[in-house]
Amino acid sequence: MEENLRIPGPTPIPPPVAAALARPMINHRGPAFAELLRRVTDHLRFFFQTDQPVLGFPASGTGAMEAAVVNSFSPGDEVLAVTIGVFGNRLAKTAELFGLRVTRMEVPWGQAADPQAVAQRLAELPNARGVLVTHNETSTGVTNDLRAIAQAARAKRSDILLIVDAVSSLGCVDLRMDEWDLDVVFTGSQKGWMVPPGLAMIAASERGWAATARATLPRYYWDFRRARASLEKGQTPYTPPVSIYFGLDVALQMMRDEGREAIFARHQAVADLTRARARALGLRLFAELAHASNTVTALRVPEGGDGKALTKALREREGVVIAGGQERLEGQILRIGHLGYVHEADITACMDALERQLVAVGYSLPVGSSGLARGE
């Protein structure tokens, strides 16, 4: 049975990308890699919607979090961390571990941050140097209105550094780094980019680069300046994940061929389909509908249901792999990933399987549902 991988990452890999990953190694200090790096960087700038260089670090998204913090701040700097879930908390914790004075603005899980509330909280912190914010929170299936948050924050403090976790949004939903005046934006290869885990991609604005020059937190591996100097020579400062670059080169060309707006529309369509099928089954969204993510849908486990047993049944009986809740939401929600290499047929198969397994455990489908699992 072919597995239908429907978690928020790692995500499925298209066959042409899989073939590229198997290419023979090349010299990462030679002209072939330099040309590959140039192509990949140019494509990434297009999707980050920035004129700035996009740096690559061998890392997961959590590594990118650490890189963003150590290149932007100094010990004792005050920052506002806007957190709407697990990964917002992780970014805040990273800042705390490096000696920043972190004020957390904790939003109830399932809700998005109110831009005006962010601005008001920032106004109460006259010494704050930065705002840390997650664009798309995969633990709750919520997307923040990043543009409005940035505008509201800038209206209070034009010099504030805006640090954005875009791990599960970039490449899938609209994010305009330069136009929205964002300072450090980072993402990870295993999400919307259709390649395996192992590469973090990060860009900084002119304001962000000025902050990097002032920052005194210790950094060697994560140093933006070393990475930029190497990039200008067609290299990376340390051994890169060459195979991931092979795959990313192909994936990014596929994305350019499809078109940026078409990709955003496809993610909207598969998200709409997921939510519509869930409602038809009588399942409730965990996220507020107005801010429900187009890359992952979080659904409340039916009352009296066993979320872990349901995900196990889907995996073992249907070959469909979805995610459960994290931390305080463990056992309470189901999370269906629909980002990167995903189409409506993948979601239809996933939701058909979910319907069958709900019926198998005695869940009563609403009147007017498809009746698929009842053989009608």
C-alpha cells in the first residue's frame, strides 16, 4: 500500500525531485556547485519576495530560529514574543536561553494574534529591540495576519526588528518580505519546498543586516556574515547538504513553472476541500475559521474519541499518516498537512479514509454526509 503522508512535514517528494536526490556527488567548492547555488538562491529570492540574498544553513527550522536570534540581538536585549502555539513558544524559549529579556504575548491556542493588541503590547515596552512572531503555527492550524501585524508594529516603532518564523508558510501562502518590511525571515526545506529535511533558508533586510553587525551574541556556525561572504563566492562556509540542493534545484524550477500565485491558489483549494470534508463529517475545526491555515488543518477529536487510536488505525489500515496534537493538545486534535507536493486527490483519499475509520469506531456521521464508509 502506497503511503499517503499527510503530516505538516516532512512532506511528500515529487518523483523528479527524488531522482535528483540520487545524483552522484560533486565538488562543493567547484564551478558546478557554484552555478547550482546561484540558481537556487535566485529562485528562493523570488519566493521570499526579496531583493536580499537568501542564505542556506544545514539545519532544521529550529536551527534557523537560533540563527535568527543570535544574528539579531545582544545579551540583555528586550524582545516581544508573540506566541500562538508550540513553535511560537520554541522561538521565545530560544531567545530566553541566549539571555534576551523576553516578554511573551500568549494568545489562546486556536486563535490568531490581534495586530492592534500586538502594537499595544509593543507600546508598553519602550526598550524592546524586536518582535518574534510565527506566520503559520502548525501545532494549532492557525495563520497569523503577518502583514497587519507588521504594519501595526511599525506604526508604533518604525525601527523595531521583525523576526518571522515562516517555516510552514513560505512557498505555500503569500509572504512579501520586502513589501511588508520584515527583517529576518526563515523557512525549512521539508515543508512547502518538496525536499527532505536538512536545509534552513534565511534572509535579512537592510535593517536586519545592520542589526547583525551590532549583535554580540556568540555565533560561528550560524554567522550570517560568513554565509553571505561565502555565497558571494558561489560557496557555503561549511560543507552543504549537496543532495538537498540537487533536489531543491528541481523543486524550485517546478514551482516557478507552476507560478507563485497558482501555488497559493492550489493551497487554498486543498485547504478548503479539507475543511469542507471535515464539516461534512461533523468534525470541528480547532482554529478560528478566519485564520485557519492553508497548509495544515487541525480538527478536534470527536467527543469520547481516542485521537491516538484513530491516527494508528489510519496508518495501519489505510496507509494514511496524519499527525496528532502536541503538548497540551496531545490526544485532543488531529492535524492534516496539505502543503508542498499536494493535490485535491491526495486530500480526497485522506478524508475518505478518515470517514471509514470514524465509522469503524462507531462515530455517527451527520445526516447528509457522503455515506462512503457505509457503502451507499
